Amino acid sequence: MPWDEPTLVALLKQGREEAYKVLVQRYQEKVYLLAYGITLDAEESRDIVQEVFLKAFQSIGKFKGQARLATWLHRITVNQSLNWRRRWKRRLRWHHHPIESEEDGESLELGTDEYQAANLYERREIDRAFKKALAQLPEDARAVYILKEIEGLSYEEIGRTLNLKKGTVSSRLFYARKRLQEALSAYRGSV
């Protein structure tokens, strides 16, 4: 059902199940991508998505409409993802490496340049180096980077989502980009 945002929010506040389904369908992929960008764990990100929508459904009555629904969901997702990372840091003294899932694999067509062993190896090495560099960013810088580069939010939207000033968003994004660029400098000619 193509409801506009105010209608969707009103129906959610009434507890209408079909509105909840629309909410999930409309925002599920973005919430997952944001959670994965912060946790770097596909399975945990799926769990976080469920937690985000449960929390949204439980607290929709508190949603005042001062921000867009997507911004509100982004804030919940960032908080849930950062809470997950903090719990893992407290529980485990070793670094958590998720088992690679089928989502991490790429489908490459046989006979193309991308499929050649050297190119495939190089692409995977760049991808590994990027994920490693992303994982090493401080949480606050990684969250800003994901919201800007993956979600495509403006500086103002990121500021509202993370409750930061525009200048802070800008400096954290600059820091994240610089660190990633330094980490990937060995691959500069390949990218």
C-alpha cells in the first residue's frame, strides 16, 4: 500500500499490523545495510534488524515526527549496532570473525576479465583490506562514514541521527576517509 509517511505513522500508532508490514518492507534493506556497515557481521545484522523493528513498533507512540521516519530508524539502528559491538567487546577478549556467508560471495561470469584468477584475487584482497580498515575505524567515525557513503545521508541528516553538530560530522567523515585511504594506498592503482 503506497502510504505517505504521516499516514503510515498514524496507522503504526494505532497498532495496525499492515502498517508494520509496510514499515518493514520499506526500510528493511536500509536498516540491514547500516547495521552490517557498523557490525561487519551478516548474521548479527539480521538480528539487529529484528530488534530495530521491534523497538520501533514498541516506541512508535514516542515518535513526534520532528525528524523523518527513516532518520528515526537510522538512529535506532546505529544505537542497536553500537550496543551490540560494546557487548561483544565486553564478552570476548579475542576478535570476533563472522563466518563468511553466501552474501559475501560474488557471482562472476565465466570468461570475463573479472573472472580471471589474478583479477579475482586482487578484488578480494582489496575487499578484505577495506573491511579490515573499516573495522579498525573508531565506532563514531565508522557510523558517520556508513551513514554518508552507504546510506547517502546529508551532513544535516547524519547530525540529527547521531545527535552531532555538522562540524563534528564533517571532521569524523574526513578522519574516516583519510584512514581508509591510507589503509588502501597500496591498492591505489587497482581501484
